[in-house]
Amino acid sequence: MNKNLFDQASGLRNMNQSKPIKVISITGGKGGVGKTNVSLNTAIAMGQLGKKVLVLDADLGLANCDVMLGLRVEKNISHVLSGECSLEEILVEGPHGIKIVPATSGTRSMVELSAAEHAGLIRAFSEIKSSFDVLLVDTAAGISEMVLSFSRAAQDVVVVVCDEPTSITDAYALMKVLSREHGVYKFKIVANMVRSLREGQELFAKLSKVADRFLDVSLEMVATIPFDENIRKSVRKQKAIVDAFPKSPASIAIKNLAAKAIKWPVPVQPTGHVEFFIEQLVRNHTESRDEI
């Protein structure tokens, strides 16, 4: 992406004078660890606590956030990039006032966007008039350049793992690439679908042991979410478990995570604004492509 496009984006910085926003990327490496469920339920639990939350479905080619909540989506981010509408116009309202930026499904991903479309994405986010407290980014599975870019641009990187060898291996691989190649050294760990608190602690210990031995990173255990049959029931109902079964073990754990995440510090520098997150995201992704 060339300098003129970034200058153009920089000129938009004063268009939105909202307070700094907390930007959290929720990722996991391996698919099937419950990452999107954790993302959406955490966002909704934050909404229950009175926070204004924007969820970015960052699986830009295989959107599923809206499907999980049974929301009707008429337009998505591809319509914004084509100039058909503004980002504000595609926002879908979910439970407790959360807003979702719906991604596309079965179409091209951001990897294929042109420089002009990258600039348009920056502009679209910086022109959002609504004020949000939290931007929660639900990344795709794997360790693609897009996943790495979202994680590099966020303030907090939450890694969801479950007690399976492949999950631990993939989480380690994600942290290895982010730390060694992209300068991300702090990770918050969520042990998901565990049978007990002890199992969650042992899972964290396994991941910490290999990370301490081979990586220069700092891991923090932020939640242990138990295996809960009510999650499957809520998915079938296309409802969040924190709404459908608010007193279930998984709901209580997710609500605790949301309350904790709200208290994570927000930087006062400009990167706390949504448009700066997107600008940094695009810069990171473009630099990565240029290196290939």
C-alpha cells in the first residue's frame, strides 16, 4: 500500500473523535475449538454489562457470526468495498445492543483486495458515527497472513485452546509465528471445553511449559470454560448461551471473562481508535504481502 493511501487515511483521523476503544482479537490456530462461540458470547456478556461492543467477523471468506445468532444479513463488507453503502449501513444488531460487521461467505477474502479497496476499508471504519467501547475481532482458523495481521493490529490477543494435542500444537505454532516474526509477545489464554478447573489449569501448564522452553512470550490464563451440553443446545436454537442458559457453567465462566476483559487497560495513543486498528491491519497485511 503506498504512502498516498496512508496519507489519505490519516486525513480521516479527526473525523471520529470518540474515546479510545479496546481492541481484542480472539484466535486459536486450530478450527473447532469454539472460538466464535467464545467471541460472540463474550461480546454479548459485555453488552449485558452495559458496554457498546462492535464484533468484526474476520473470517472474511466464510462468515458465520450472523448465522450462529440467527440474524438476517442483507449486505456485508463486500458491499461497502464496492461503494454500494457505508459500513454503518451494514451493521447488524445482535443481543443486548452489540453490533456485528458481517463478512462475506464463499467469496474472495481480504487477501485479494486492491490497494484502493484497502484505503476504502480504512475510510469505512473511520466514518462510523457510533461510539463503541470494545471492538472484538473473531479471526478465522489457522495461521494465514490475514489472521496474523488481525492479531498484530489488536491490543490484546486471546488464544482459545482445548485439551487436544492438535489444539495445543496449533496454538503454539500461532504464538511462535506472532512472536518471532511479528513482535507479539503477550497472549491471553482461554482453556475451552474442559472437564474441570484442574483440567484447564493442566492444559495451561502444558502450553506454558513448551512456550517457556522455546519461545520468548508471556502467557496469562484469563478463563477456564467448562464443557457444557447447553452450548450445543444454544447453537441449535441460534442463541447465545449467556442468554439461553444464563446460569449454566459455561455462561458463568464467559461472563467472568467478559467482566475481566472490560478491565484490561486501553492505550491512550491513537491506536485505540477503530480506524487506527484498521489502518495498522492493512499496513501489516500489505507489508507481509510485499515480503513474499
